[in-house]
Amino acid sequence: MNRDNDKGKVLLQRSLIMACGMALLLLGIVFRLYYLQVFQADQFKMLADENRISTRLIIPQRGIIYDRNGEILATNEQNFQVMIVAEQTANVQDTLDALKKIMPLSPDEEKRVKRDLKRNRSFVPVKIMDNLTWEEVAKVQLNIEDLPGIYIEEGLNRYYPYGEKMAQVLGYVAAVSDSDEKDDPLLEVPGFKIGKSGIEKFLEKRLRGKSGILKMEVNAYGRVMKEIERNEGQAGENITLTLDARLQEKAYDAFGEQSGAAILLDVHSGEILAFVSTPAFDPNAFARGLTHKEWNALQSNEKTPLVNKAIQGHYSPGSVFKPLVALAGLESKAIKPDTKIFCGGKMALGNHLFHCWKHWGHGSLNVVEALMHSCDIFFYETAMRVGIDKIANMARRFGLGKKINIGLENELSGLVPDREWKLKTKGEPWQQGETLIVGIGQGSLLVTPLQLATMTARLVNGAFEVVPTFFPVSDKRLLKIKKIKVSDSYLDLVKQGMFEVVNYQHGTAWRSRFDYNGMKMAGKTGSVQVRRITLQERQQGIVKQEDLPWKYRDHAIFIGYAPADNPKYAVAVLVEHGGGGSTAAAPIASQILKNALILDPVVYRTH
């Protein structure tokens, strides 16, 4: 009997223990549920929302670029894209295979999509293809049920109405690369395009704008049920440049098939109205994505369309440098306005002969006549009297030997040599023969076409230090432009010589003259050798430019301005391997300046 009572007590104790344990367990569950529902409600609501709500960045509209007259130079066009979000599909490969049944997807494109998906978070949309036609959009939309994670996005493509004619100024946009700095969430969006060169790169942050946010409710399959919130962000800033699209187009066309550069400036403000480097490339092709064939064609072209010759081309200036040598000679009193120097076709320095381009010589010439005829002997002699350091000083004052910094990448600084430069770079003393060579714009002297345009503007605007720019110059800024210390009477002599180059019958650019309602141009021709002429060739007869292979022909250069009696515009034209400044460069410059006068009603009214 006692044994039965003991067993009953044990069972009761165990039952009580189990009951207490169950009560504690139930209490723990109740407390946990209370904790989850009350204390962690916001967290779980957020997690639920993340599954229910899809958030995407809205790419802002890129700023539009205009010319000085309001003509659109770079804008945006409607672009339909097929996008995929990895987290909204159970199997990316199955989705891509289903899409390939509707529209072609090359192995390279598929590989690129998978690479972009791996590089980005699963919720980030990745572009599969863009520039879809309406028919392609309709096919995708009709089959959207079988394409989990796929959707059509309406975006914008950059479009350049003037194509290659504005390419070296505007540049182009292309997809963000691994080497680009990721300082904006937008740059993490696969396929997002940024400025890669030109004004597009220089003003990237202003043109880009700020991204917006789109929140959408999606179901378990990732299908969009409704739009919850939309913030459009901020469009990029619209930009107005000083370029005149009409002049730019005419200047580019004036080159035809030739390779070279041309810059047209307002001589008082430095505003750039035309900026040409030809041949160029189609920026629209870069914006959509170049094919391997297109890229190889650009790289293999001997006329280097990818090089901006206006600022990245290093050339000897040739005879267009002579006006600065004349100024240096006059300022240093090495020559006077009436100084005559005899040209017999050659001169000796030690045991070396220096030749004039006119092998029988020009006779006795003063500085104005020497500029008109472009006599080499006159400037050999003048340079020898002046010395390299004073010539170099004059060149630098007029904008040579340093970058202009107009905002385009990879601009070269040029080179103005002197005694210090040679000793520092080569460890050798300067030789007098080198001074003679620099005196006619060759030797170690190197310039860019933009620097030549700057030099020309300063020569004819009263020696004011204008700086070329693509952006409008205010009247307040104009008043702050400094004057170069040089005699106005010496400048007038140089301008008279440049006037006679074009408007006197024996001037080297006589055939390119024009008279538009009484307005004429003035200028200076130049030809730059790219090969050495041997003594044997001089004795047997120098080979004509047209008989030489293209790459061995002289570069042709012309600097000019108009109207000659009241300068408003300055131009520099370089034609690579064009043969002669008078035959290749001067006619192009003449067209550019005349068109500037025709299209400028203010000049016409006030002349």
C-alpha cells in the first residue's frame, strides 16, 4: 500500500514538473510572439516591404548642349531597353534562353549580361540590349509571363545631330568602365553612360544631373503590381557654347578629304566660333557602342581621326612664325622699319648654307616686304641679330609654349626653345645655326593650331592677352584682359605685311583674297617640311609636292584675320601634308573668314 502511494507521488511530481515546463514553454512562446510583434514589428515590416517593394534608380535626363544661336549640338533620344533583375527570376539562364527565342542575343552579349549580373547586387537591373524597335518591344511585352525578371525600360540615348563635325569639341558618352571613379550611385547602374571626352567629359557632373527613385509593389514572381512612389530627380544642366554650328559645319566641309585643323576666334573676347579637327569620328557610334570593325577602322586610319589635331597635334609653325620674329627684331632695335636686307637665295653661316624657298632670291627687302614675300633670308638674318632668347620671350608673350587650357583633354603645351631649355634638357650649349632655323619657324619650335589662333588674335587686337574659350565672355571679364607691352607702331607694320600677303599681287596668298562689301582679309602663309631635302636633291631639282607620297608632303599652314582694317575674327588653319600654305591652307581660311563676315550682321552694319 505504501509502495503504491510512493509511485503516485512520483507520478504527481513528474506531472507537475512537465506542467511547469509546458507552462514555461508556453510563456516563452507568448513572450517571443509579443517581442516579435511589438518590439521588432518595424524590422519585420521592413523585411516584408523589401520582398514586396522593388526600388530602382531613375536615370536623369542629360543636359542639352546648344550653340551660341540656340542650335542643338547634343541632345537625348527615346531608347527602349530590355532589362533583367536577377533576384526576380529563379534561374537567369532559363530566362535568357526564353528571351533568345523571341529576339537574337549573341554569345558576346549574353556573356556581358552575366558578367554585369555578377558584378552587381541581385536587385540592381542590368541592361540586356537597347535601341529596340516597336516590334521588338511588342514581342517582349506579349511574352512577359514567360520572362521572369525581365522588363522594358524607356530610357534616353545621347544623340549628336552634327555627327563627326562636332566630335572633337563635344566628345562622346559611353558606359562607365572599371577605371572610372564611382563617386555617384548612378555610376553603379550597369550600362549608365558618362562623358568620355570633349565637353561631355569636361562638364560631366553638370550635364549628368541627379538620380531619382522609383518604388513599385511587386508580387511573388517579381511582376509589378503598382507604382508606389516616384521622385524624378534632377535633370542635367543645359549648356550654351560659343560655337556657331553654321560656321563649324562650313569649316569642316571646307577640308574635303584633307586632314587637319582650323580654329576661328573672336579676337576681342577669345570666344571660339569654330573648332575643327578632321577627319573625325561619329560620336553617335560611340554612344551606342562601337563594333570591333568600327574601332579597328578608326585606329588603322593613317589620318588619325581619334586625335584632336587642334590641341593634340605638335607642328613646327613654319613661316607663320615670322611676324613674331619681325616684332622681336623691331622691339630689340636689331632692325628698323626701313632696314633693308638682301636676299640672294642663300646665306652662309660657317661652312653651312641656309637657303631661301625662292632659290634665286628676293633682292633687297624691308620688314613689310619680307613678310609679304615670306623671305627666309630676311628672317635668318633678323633672328641672328636678335638672338634666340628674345625671340622666345616674344613667342611666349603671344601664347606659344604653354597650354591654353580650354577644357579638352590631352592638350599639348608646344615648345619654345631657348638657351636655358637646351642646356637643361640636352646638356649642350645653344648653336647660332639653331637660331636661324627657329627664325623661320622650324627646328625645335613646336606649336598647336589653337596656339596659332591665339597668337593671331593677340597680334591683331592691339596686343591684348585674349584666351580662347568655349564659354560666353562677359563685358566685365573683357575689361580685365591685359595688354602685352609692345609698340602699336610695330604691330601696325606686321599687320601691313600680313595685309600685303593676301592683297598685293606678289603676296603669297594673293589667290585667296576676297572683297566682301569692302571687307578684306589679311594673313600669313606657311609650309613646314616633314622630310629633309638633301644637297643632291637641291642640285638635281626638288621633287614637287604632288609627286611625293602623302606622308612626305609639307604641312600647309595659314593664319589670318578679317576685316583687315578693323579685325573681328582670327583663324588658324593647318592641313597635314597639304603641300603649301598658299595652295592648301589659305583657301580654306579664306572661306571660313568670309563665311564669318557673311553670317555676322553686326560686322556688316558697322563696317
